Amino acid sequence: MSVAPGSLEAALHALDLPDPEADDPSETEFLQKVDQAWSVCDRFDLQTEIWRGRILRRIRDRGKRHGRNRDGTFTFVQWLRERDISKSHAYNLIQLADSADNLVAEGSLDPACVNNFSKPAFLATAKAAPPVQQLVNTAANEGERITRHQVKRLDDEFTAASSVLLPDEVRQRTQAQVLPPRAVAPLVKELARLPKEQQEQLRQALAATPELDAVKATTQTARSMATVLDAALALNTLREDGSLNLDKAMGEAQRLEVLGILAEILRHARQVEQAASQLNRSWQRMGDLHERLWLESGDGTPHLRHLLETLESLSGSPLQVSIGTLGGQERLRVEITVSGG
């Protein structure tokens, strides 16, 4: 395959990396040169991975159509295994190729201008809203170098200026550049995680004081609310209490300005439940194996019997476990009672 003089391959061969041991160039010039070299590699990597994704897509589709040959020599998974490519990585590359082809097919991106993107910028563009894609692709078509930071900024601006989750006062102040989009966009993300009732509650409060500090505080409140709701839904302990009113409990915590602490408690509670579930499975399995080995051993295996006797503190109920010393104090022992029903 021939390589045009202005191609990425030519750019790679033309890279001039600075000497790390030399005093000249200056630190600023050194970093500028390595950043330029890195951006060239980024573009080369993007083109390579897009084409790899297209190749993998053909192989996958071939496998879907024909399946395994009669002699058993071909499947998509086997092809990946022979080249030490994980299935998840293969599908990520296929997704990248799909994104590239879709952006080009929509007509807003010149295929020759894909090189103007860094790989992170291209992936961010593929996930952005269509109006953001249009703005980014237009800039790329005009020869502008596209970075992930630029795409994120445009995406934040679009989200902050158009989301119906925000009160009108916040949208208007964002469009007037009174509120920075980078501060408003996270609020939209957190509000989207909440039920409509909580969304409306926070919208009304924010509409009364559409200031930057209020936006930041509301974002944190929404984040804590979402964490509380997600954790509460996952906690068996709370689901078993039919008289619990989570919304009122959350409202009281919000009034006391301890919603973040409540979210932290529920996060740890979820971890405790998960640990207890895993402990119960391991304890039951250990007990079964302990009993089996005890029956198979005998007087001729005194050391094995001694080991099993020592482990009875872990295989019995209550389960007794040492968790070591704390701050130089005496060893701490914990007893856990495991019961059915």
C-alpha cells in the first residue's frame, strides 16, 4: 500500500524527539515537542483502531452468517483467541469503527478529517448529542485540531443550555454566560438520576436562587439523594421494613444538612450486607468440607486433626474470628452468630 507524503506514517517518520539529557531546549519547549509527537501518535492510533474495528466487524459478520465451518476451522471467537485479542476489546474496536462510519455517513464529517481528532476526542464526539457532533465535525472539516477538552466543553454548553431538567432561570443565565456550563452540566447528570418528585423539589429551590454556589450545592444534594435511593433499593435490611418512609427520612436528613452522611452510611451498609452474604456462603462451604475431612481423618492423622480442631472457631456457630491488633492494643476477636430462618 502506497503512502502519501502528507500521511500519518510520514508524520511519524518525521518526528523529532528532544534529547532528555540536554539543557537545550527549555522545559516549556521540551514539553511542547513531546506533546506534538504524542498527538501524532494519537491520530495514528485512532486510524489504526478504526480500521481494525472494520476488519473485526467483517470477521464477526462472516461468522454470524456461516457459523463454524464443517471442518471446525473458523469462528469469530477462535480467530480472536489465536491472536490473543479479548472479546471485549474486539467489540470496543467494532464500536469505534461503527461510530466513525456513522459520523461520516451522516455527511457532517469529511473522512479525510478524522486525522484532526485525538482518539479520546473522537470517542467523546461519537457519544455527544447530534448538535454537538455537528459543531465538532464542522471545526474538524475546517482543519481545526480537536481535543477531548474541546468536545467536553461544547457538550457541557449544550447540556447546560438545553436540558429541560433545569429551571428556566438557570438555563437563561447559562446562555447569557453568567453561569459556567462546566458547573451546570454535572447538575443535569445528577438530576437525571432522581425521580420526578425530587427533581421538581430541587428545581423549585434552585429557581429561587439561580447562583453559582446554589448550583454547586444542589448538584451535591442531588448526588447524595441519588446515592441514598440507589443504596436503599439494594439493601435487603430496608426492604424488609414495610413501615419505613424513605422519602421522609431523606427529607429530614436534608433539613439537618446531613444528607451526605446518610448516603455514606447506606453505602457502607450495602458493603456490610454484601460481605455478610459472601461470608455466609463461605462459612457454609467451609463447614461442609470441614465435616467431610474430619470423618475421613482419624487417630492416624493427629496433626491433621489438630489443624481441623483449630479451625472449628471459624466453621462453627458462633463464628469467632480474630482481626488482629488495633493501635497496639490487645488482639480484637469478633463473634458472629449464623442462624437459619
